[in-house]
Amino acid sequence: MTIKTETPLTVNAYINGEIVESEQHEPRENPAKPQETAGYWPLNSVDDAKRAIDAADEAFKSWKKTDLNERIERMQKAIDKVRENQNDLVKLLSEEHGKPLYDAEGEMTVSLMFMQYAVDNAERVYSETVNEDDRGKNVLRHEPIGVVSAISPWNYPLALSTEKIAPALLAGNTMVLKPSPMAPLTVTLVTQLIAEEFPAGVLNIVNGEAEIGIELTSNEKVRKIAFTGGTATGRHIMKSAADTIKNITLELGGNDPAIFLEDFDVNDEAAMRRIVISNFLTGGQICMIAKRMYVHESIYDEFVEKYMEAANKWLRIGDPTLEETTVGPVNNKQQLEFVQELIEDSRQNGYEIREVGKVADEDFFNNGYFMYPTVVLGADYDSRVVAEEQFGPVVPILKFRDDEHAIELANDSELGLTSSVWGEEEHAIEVSRHIEAGVTMVNTAAIQGLDIRYPFGGVKQSGIGREYGEEGMLEYVDSHVINIPKQKDLPHIPQ
């Protein structure tokens, strides 16, 4: 089955097994060419959201009873359909988001990889287990929770939607998904492709602004919320979910530190390239990008020199549809202005500002939401560019004295999503044990260090719960224990 992906593309809601035409659509601009429209997404109403929730609630009554093998078979067919259309979907994602083609391909790869992982492991993870010993017998069941509201962000829209869809539906839940208005097209198409392989109402998608999100997180029929996005929005979702005590998974912001120990080899060109990628992949617009760099004072000067060489070699800014491009535009004007504000604040404070990378076409560059990737040197430890999550192509590089100082600086944040430590492996592992983060990577960072077989998520104000791996799959079930003890009575009870 092939789908239409030519732009400008118009997408619509998918509710209870049907495409629902909207009276009003909003344009999604091409961030590389803001004068061009990549497509139009539906401005759905709160009533549309309620209809989708009602459909999911009704479908849950029968879907939760379906055999696990049937769920697996349906999801496998859905994965095969997405894989069949992946080349066209990658091009659409690049156009609506601004990702270079290789980056969009990488996101598609991660999406398919985890969906396949969920299918391959669903029977092992979700099947009931029976335990029996001299104390008795118990049955551990994994029961579906109910209607899941999933809200995905614009930075990795496809991967951060499918990582919710696959385990939720395999576990026997139903879902209503809301994508970000900043990247709604590819997600809507992929969700519909998947939904068509399931009974009506099992998977639904609506688009819209904040009022849709409020309905999805407060409606009493919703039993679980799966959200990826900013920490401030996460706080609002927790409040919205409180009245009905909903199960929640929140993967929130990160201001991820990278520590370069004194035994890190600054002459390792491959490592230097990995570092640059860990800063500027997707233009730095990933929650798990290395956002603040701490370098041991004994290697600082040489590190900066080698880093700049690697950055200027790898960073090629331009049209994301060209294969040679490694950095595209910032996704939207608001985010571009925020990043530029951080850089101007750094300039006003007297920090050294260095632009890196090469631009192939200045006219093209000047007409889109482009900016040069930027390195900030000499910043104060508590400066805005260090303390705030930049979520764009700017990174500060700072000095530290010793391991204890590096750990103190890395942990000096209300956030704790991912982190990385670079140096001699055993030394790096030892330092990693002291970092306050959900994930710490050694001698790599960001997507390069992601392993979908293991849980991903944050500590502190970077979130609640986990995604990926078995732990992420279990986020979509409730445990139900059936216990048959041999000793039915409490001992020493008077007759």
C-alpha cells in the first residue's frame, strides 16, 4: 500500500476507524523555506477530542480481551506498512521539520526498531507467569490500563509517537494521539497507517492546540497519559491528571552535561566527531543532546582547538533535502529567536562567541530559519546559556578542576535526563556512578548512545517513568496478582 506524501499535503483526524474532515486547517510551513507550505493540519475541536476518547473507551471493552497473538500479528502488519512507505515518509518529515535527510532516516530507523522490538518481546513481557513453591501459588498478570492519551513533541515527532503506540496497543490499551502543530504531517499519516490494521477506535489521532491537550489529560475516561515535552508543560499535565489519579509517564526536558576527563584523548578524531554530532544533531533540538560541556582544565585549550576543527569539518548548514547537508534550519521561528536570545545574552556578558560550520548557499540560508551552530567559551557556570536548556544549535564549553568539581557542576541542575562521561573507560564509568541522570553514556552521547533494549527516562524534574526496553513496555500495564497461599489462615489466631 502506498500513500500520498506530495506537498503541500492536507491531513485530517482519524477517529473510530474513519478519516474525519475538519472545517478548519492550519498551515505548517517549511522551516527551510518559510514562504512555502509543507502541508495543512486540522484544527480539531474539543468535541472531536471527546469523540475520539469515547471511541477509544468503547473499543477498549473488546480490545482488552483480544488474544495477545492477534495484537502482535496486527502490529507486525502495521510495521510492514510503515516500512513499505518509509522513503516517502522520510522526505515528508525532512520537509515539514527541517531535518536533513540522514537525520530523518535515522528517526525512521529508531521508530521501526522499537516497534519491532515491542512486537518481538510482547509475548515474553506481557504473558502471565505462574509461580509455585512450598508457600503456595500465585499468578502474575499484566492487565491493560484503559484509554491512553499520548502527546508527542515536534523535535522527534515520529519516534516519540511510535514508542508510545506500539507498547500501548500490544498491551491491550486503546489510544488517542495528539502530535505537535510544529510537525503534524508525518505523524498523522503514520498513525493512520497503523490504525487501519486495528479495530475501529483502538487508535485515534486528533490535532489541535492547548485546549485539545487539556481535554486529553483531564477527561475522566482517560486512564493513562504518555507525554514527551517540556518540563513546564509536564507540571500542568500532572495537575490536570490529579483529579482522577491518572497513570502518567512524563519524558521531560534535559540540560545534559558532558564531562571530558583529563585522560580523554583530544587527538581522537572519531571521538571529536561524535562530540560535535552529540551537540548539533537535529540542530541541537533533542532532549538528550549534550548541552553543556565540562572539560578538565589541563586539556581545555587543546580540546577547544581540536573541537573547532571537527566542527568546521562536519557541520554543513543548508537545504535539508540535500545529502551533503548535516545541519538544517531551526524548526520554528519562536525557537530560533529563543536560541538567538541566549547567544546575545552571552555576548552582552562578554563571553567569547564562535560560529562554526560552513554554509553552501548564503541566500538560501538567509531566507530560512537558519543560524550558524555556535560555541560559547568563558561563560559563568550559572549563566543563562549554561543553566537553561537551549534546545538549539548553541553549546557552552567550560573548565573544571577535578572529578569532584565536574560531578558537582554536572549535578547542578533541576534536570537529569541523560549525560555522558568521556575518558579512559574505567575512570569514566566510576565518575558516571555519581551523575544524577536517568542515562549516562561513556565515550559517546545523544542518539549515538541510545539502546532501545534498556529503559530511557529522567530523574529530578526530567520526568516520571521510563520508555524503551522491557521497563518502558510495562509502563502500559497494571500488575494483577492472583494469590493462592497454602496457609490460608494467619498463624496463632484464637479459635
